[in-house]
Amino acid sequence: MDGRSRAQCCSNISGGLASCHDEPSRPMTLARSDDMAETLDAGVAKSHTRLGAGGTGEGRIPPDALRERYEELRLIGEGAMGSVFRGWDPRLGRAVALKLLKSDDSDGTRRFLAEARAQARVQHDNVCRVYEVGEADGQPYIAMELIDGVPLDRAHQKMTLEQKVKVVREAAAALHEAHRLGLVHRDVKPGNIMVTTAEDGSLKPYVVDFGLAREVASSGETLQNAIAGTPSYMSPEQAEGNTALLDRRTDVYSLGATLYELIAGRPPFAGSNAMSILTQVILEDAPGLGSIRRGVPTELETIVMKCLQRDPSRRYESARAFGEDLQRFLDGEPILAKRASLAYVLWAKTRKNRAVVLVASIGLCVALVLGGMWVNAARHASEQARLARELGEDVKYVELFLRSAYGFPAHDIERERRVVRARLAEIERRMAAAGRAGEGPGHYALGRGHLALHEYETARTQLARAFAAGYTKPEVHYALGLALGGRYQEELDGARRLEDGAAREAAIRKAEASFRDPALQHLQASGGTAVESRAYIEGLVALYEKRYDDAAAKALLAAEESPWLYEAKKLEGDARFEAGITASESGRQEEGRRLFMRAIEAYRAAAAMARSDAAVHEALAESWIQVLGLDKWEGRDGRVAFESALAACNDALAVNPRSANTYSKQGRAYYHLGDHQLRSGGDPRPTLEKAVESGRAAIEIAPGDAISMDGVGIAHVYIAKYERRIGLDPVPSLERAMKSFDEANRIQPSFAWAWNDAGIALQSRAEYEADHGLDPRRTLDESVARYERAGKEDRTYNSAFSNMALVLAIRAGYELSIGQDPRPSVQRAVEACARGAEINPKWLPMLNNRGWAELVAAQYEEATGADPTATLERVEASFQASLDLNKDEADTHFGMGAAKHVRALYLLRTNADSQNVLDVAHAELRRAAQLDAREPLIRLELGLLTMTMARRAALRGEAPAALLDEAERVLREGLRINTRHAPLHAALAELLALRAEQQPTRDAAREKFLAEGLAVADEALRHNPKWALALAAKGVLFAERARAGKEAVRADDIRLAVEWLDRAIATNPLLPRRFQDRRADLRRRAP
């Protein structure tokens, strides 16, 4: 996933509420992505409640027309008026935010389009741009700029005073541009100013959300709701609903109130409910900034307080004038604003009293407008408090009931879960009966209940609805932080199942932006809420901030303060585990192993207290799986780690037999062991079949689990790999694999991993086809198409491009084997590697696959008599770069040895000294054989190289017997691994011809070599009738038999030798020249 996934939508999603919630007005932190979609509603937090807007309906699914126009559409926010999707515009190559209207009523549509028109008119660097406005399938939408930033109400916490002033100065310039066009924003506040950070650390603000903007000279749509905005930042004329007085100075007031809050840490006015805030705004002067925050420069206080004058005429005349005075303050120059005189202060006090009299004289109007709302608010608050107490008792019962169940010996807790769900259903009924007063406490209680059940997504949804209902107490922040943290751990767990590094990192970044960041926000906002251990909250915050040592220390303190709190021991385990992941992925495997073992100790302690909490057993299993992975890559015996992981999975399933996640972990444990068995030469099939069973169990529980479906497929691929290695038919296993991959892609069409793995399965099938004399190019092209699709779905998915290069290298190798020019396929492979290098130039498989592809080109050059030196230098550079990353990768030593072999053949052809190159090639291939004891292709190449060395020795008059003995031993070793390997049989047949050539003419051993050689050649042709080297070997054997045969037989053997060599050269005109020379000699000797 690229940087677009981290971008923050420029638009505040809130569409507004019909009335203000009776809660104190405080700034909120805007959620960064779709995990907080519910909380982005207009009532999500106190200061973001708008008065006067509305909207209902559905807008979660974008119309088909938009899905065709934009790619990668994903919901990132939802409010009362509209939904916002992140997307990619392929035509213009840019990320966009698509805002869709929910309501289908004409008034809502007019307001929606008015917002678009208003914002589109303002062309300024500090205003979120509108790209496009239109309708798709009858649904209005706005395409807007995506901004990678955070709201000012969160960003200011880490800003200096100078930075705060500069940000507001730039926002003033943006508002001035809107005012110049005759627009008044009417909802300026910290939450509607997004702040981005450049690479040099400089900050840039963007004014967003022109949803309440109106033209000064117009009575546009938004005027139907006279009181519109956010109470704490409203100007007095706005709070009074006096629309005739709304002009640019209204926004100046709101921007001044914003700067006031940034400096003082609170807005100018605060109260227990929105009505009390509005009353203060109308009747009171803002308290002096210096009286709230001491040490504020006098000039800056003067500027801010000028903005907050209740009389618009005494404010700055324009936002530009406000910004210019801020610049003078920053430059150390005298400001134009003056402190209010004593005479004006006295006059203002008099006016204030007159206003009170005026309000009293029109009491009937005030009672009609506000009195009823106050009464309703008081009644609502009383009813809400009563319901909160009652439901709070219920949810405490639920939590204690489940905590007791978790503490019992391991057992299936489904019965207890049913009891809890029944209690939650009763809470839901009572919430519905209570009406609006029940929404906040009801959703909060439901969220707490689902949190206790470890149903984090349901808990998150319920708690977000509590927020949307204005129920934003510290304990709600805490619960929502826990729910989001649980979802983060789930997503992190899923991301780590991805083996491709780039795809894994992208998934982790997505999980951090979607769940970790807002979890941190809510945990920090929970303040001093009453929990069993304050240290536990601090530990969670440290964990999500990746301060793992601090998190572990806080967890230990929490366990000491509250010995019954098993969550503290699990937190310690989580901290050790995450530190272990960081260490092992940074190449510090031993440190990672040590940390995983410490995590295991902590999880075991938690499991001893919560024997029936599946989450603890699952965490324990995951730690052992990580140890098993280290064992596999380090070549250790992973049996202890495997059995421990399996035991933890079994404990988790005893508690929750319907856990797809546990079955998935069980399958991964089997897969790791099977992979280790395959690499070390064992039979992995029984183990991999267990992995398939576990994956299918996970899918049965969660049919939409595309990752488990893909896991089943890859287990079948590894079974097929082993079957092909030992000469069995892998096609049935590969067909089962393709069925799983196709189903995974049906479930999740954008799942790049499954497209990639389907390419691997097709690649394996193509290699099997080539082994048996079939043309594999159609299957290889299908494999390339799957890799292309994987790369399209995830442009950072390095494995897709690396694997594509390998498949094209295989295609090139096949073309070379039938005498065709492989260079176009090689070039395509090199281009695929270049695409991968843009993602990660040090990706080891990509370096190797580029080396293999260009090695085919070098072999072609050598076969056609050209100089392969320049190509070989690139090949060896690729393999050397790979060796610099990992000196113990068998495939790299294999490739380097094969490249040196080609170089030696060229040196032999040009009569240059090849001894040193042959020695290096021999050493590289022997090292590869040591590292991979079960790969027949390494034995084949080592055997062919040793035969080359034997031929060189014979030409130099040296005894080749020892080299021929080694070659025969290596080739027969390969055939013991795979008895049906045609190239190995062909190489052995030619070797036996060489051995016969070294024997005396009438020697019995010579006859034995010839007879066995012909039988071995026939065996090669039985497995692959079109293998040119097998055809050539048979011709050479007949030629050698003719050399010492009787006259009558010799003519037949020469004829047969020529016929077989003719067939071989017709099959592959690029066979080594020795075969063509042999045929020419035979034709001269023919009778």
C-alpha cells in the first residue's frame, strides 16, 4: 500500500445535527481513517457539534459509475450528511477524497452542491482543493484533494508558540481569499484546519469543510438554519442567529477564538452544555488571554483579544489585517492593534447590562427559542444519568461474570458467552425503550460488553455510536481505546501472515493509521479514568507508541499493583513480542529469539490466571510460531517450537472451538514445519496435509477468510513441489491449489497475495510440462498474467515482480532448449526486476531471478559463438549482490556456479586458461549442494561442470578418471532424489559414454558402460521424449559403440548414431558444438 493509504481526507465528514448535544464544549481529535468512521459524525465530540444541519440515508457503497472512474475506493469516514471514500484517479494519477451525499432530498442536495461550489471557488495553497463535482448514477459527489495531515486541535499539542502563530497567520490568508470572493466560512475552528508536516519540518495548514459557507450578499441554502456553527467558536452575532450581520469579521472572531485555544489550552468560553456556551458568547466578554495563560506576550494577547471583540466594528476589518498583525508580531515590529481604553471598557459594561435588560424584556422570545431547549436538556441529562447508572451495573455484572469464566480451568466458554449475549440483548431493548436519552449510555454499555467478549469490531462500532450520541466521558475514551487496540492487534496479526516484506509493511502501516493512532488518541484522552491500574493504561500507550521497554516496565508495575490483573502479564508479553519482531526483522535473530522466549514466559503467567481466555493462548501460540520461523531459517530442529505452538492452539480451541483465528495459527505452525521438512530433505506431505485441514477448518468458520483460503492453496503448492522433486505427478495438487487461489480472489478480488500465489502454482505446472516434453509457454504466460494482476492490486508488492522475472527466465530457458532466441523473454524479465527494484533494490529473490534470466542470455551467446563476457559480468554482479545480503542461500551459490561454468566454456572455446574459473564454479556448486541437500538441479549442474573439467583434463593429457567418478556420484545422487528426472538421466548417459571412451577398445567394462548408457538414455526419453540432450547422448553412445565394433555392426551403429544426433540437433540447433562435430565425423566415416 502506498502513501495514499496514510492520507487524511481534507474534508471534515460531519454533516451536522438538528440540535446541539448537552455536553461541555471541548476540542476533539479528528480520526485519521475509516476505523473511526462512526465518530466522525457531527455529534462525535462536544466542540464539533454543529447547530442547524441535517441529513439521513445511506451512502456506504459508491455507485458503479464511480467505481469505474476511480480505483481502490475505500470508506474512510461517514457523517450525517455524507460519506467519504479514499480513491485513486488513474487518468490523472492522483489520490482523491470522494464525498457522497447520503440524503436524496432536494434541500440536502442543494446544500451539498453549495458546499462544493463554495470550496471550489477558493483557489489558495492553504485551502483544500475541489477537483470535480457531479452526479454518479443520480448520487451527487465531490472529488477533493487528500491531505496527509492531522487536525490542528491535535497537532498543536507538539507545536511551539511561534508555529501556532504562523499556522493561524496562513489560515487567515486562506480565509481572506474566501472573503475576497464573497464567502464566509462560518465554522472556523481547530478541527477544520488540517496541518501537514514537510520533510524539512515546516508546517502547512489547510482550511477545510466549507459545508456552512454562505455568500455575504446571498440568502443561500444554509440560511434556513440560522444558528449554524460550533458554539465555542461562534461570534456573538452568529450565536444570536443574526444572519444580516454575518460577514468576514465573523470568521475573524472564530479564527481568533482558535488562536486563543491554541495558546490557552481552552476556548474562550466553556460550559456544561451548548446553551450555556451560547449565552456566554452573546452576553459576556472573553476573559483576557493573559489571565488564563500567564506569560503570553502582551502584543499577542492584544491581537487575539481584538479578534474577540463582541462588536464586529472593533475587530480587525479583515482576515488579511489579522494575519498582517500576526506577521508584525513574528517580525518583532510594532503591531497596529491597541488595547481597549478604560472608557470603552466602562461603556462595554454598560452595554452588557443593557443587553441583560433587553433579554429580560423579550423573555417570551427567549423562552420560546431557548427555554424549552434548556428544560429538555435538563430532563434529558437526568434520564441519561439514571440509565447510565442502571446499565453500568449490568455491564459490570457482564465483565465480572466473564472474568470469572476466564479464570476457570480450560473449558468451552460458549455457554457463558450465550448468557452474556442474552444480557446484552436486554440492554439493547432497554436502550431502545429509553429513546434518545438511552443512546449514549446504551451504546457504551453494549460496547463494554462486546469488549469483554473480545469482539473488538462490534465493541468499536457500539462505542463509536456512543460518541456520536454525545456520550464522550473519559471511560468511553478508555473503552474505545481498548477496542481500537484490539482491532490493531488483529490487523497486525493478519499482516504478519504476509510473507512478502513490502506487502507486510504496507499492511502494518495501514493498521497503524486505521487503528493504532486513534487508539492512542482515546487512551490519552481517557485521563484519570477509574481503572484497576493507571500503569496499565500507560503501558498500553507505550506499546502503541513502540516504546516496548517502557511498556514492559509499566506492565510489571501494573501486575505488582493489581496481582489479579492477568491483562498486565499479557501486556508484558505483547511488549516483549513486539520487541522480538523488531529485532528479528532487523537481522538480530538471537535477540529476537530471546525476546520471544520472555514473551512466552509472560503469556504463560497470564494463562495460569486466565486458563479459559483464548486470546492468551493464541498470543502464546503466535510467539512459538515466530520461534519456529527462526528455527526454520536458521536450519535448527523446530520440533520443540512446533509442538509448543500446537499445544497452545489446542488450549485455545478447547476454550473457543469456533475460532477461525486459532485454526489459522495452527495451519501456519504446520506450514512452517512442512517448509522446514521440504528444505531439509524430508517428506513434508503429512505435515502439509495437516496445514490444509486447519485452513479448511478456519474457512468453514469464516467463509470470507481469503488469507486462510490462500494458505490452503500454498500448502498444496508445496506438496506439489515435493511431488515433482521425487518424480510424482504434481498436477492434482496444483489443481487443488488453483481452486483455493481462485476462491480467495473471488472473495477478495484485490488480494494481491492470492494472485501472486496462483502465479506460483501455474509456474510449477509449467515446469512439470517442460519436464515431460510439453510446451509450457501458454501456462507460463498465464502465470505472468497472475503476477501482473498482483502488481496492479498492490504496487508495492515486490514478490509479484520478482516472481514474474523468474517465470520469464524459465520461459527463456525453454526457448533456449529448443534452439530459439530467448533474449526477448530475458529482456521482459529484466524489466520486471527493474519494477521490483523501484520498491526494494536489495530484495534477494529479485537479485537472484535477474541473475538467472540474464544467465540464459549468456548461455545463448556462448551457444551461438558470441562473446558472453559482458552479460556474465551483469549476471555475476546480481548474484554477488545477493551473496552480500545472505551468504548461506543455496540458490545464490547455485546461480554463481552456473555462471562461472558458462564463463569457463567460453574460455575453453577460445583456448584461454579456464582452470581458476572452473575451480570457483566447482566450489560454488558444492556449497549450494551442502546448503540444499534435496535439490536435484544443483546435482545436475555440478555433474555437468565436473564432466567439463574431465573433458579439459583429457584434452591436456591428464587422467580424467577421478573427475568422472565424482560426476557419476553426483548425478546418481540426484537420481536418488528424483528417479524420473530426464535431464539427470541424459547427463548420466553422456557421462557413461565418456567413461566408455576412456576404456580400452575390447574391455568388458567399456561394453558395460555402453549398455548401461543406452538404457539410461532410453529412461530419459521415456520421461521426456523431446529432451535434446537425451537424444544426443544416445547418438554419442552408438558412435562410441561403432568405434570398436565389428565391421558388419559398425555401419549400423554409425547410421543409428547419425540418426539420433540428427534428431537431437533438429530439436535444438543450439546444442553444444561437440555434438555437431561428432555428427560430421560420423558422416565422413559412414560406408
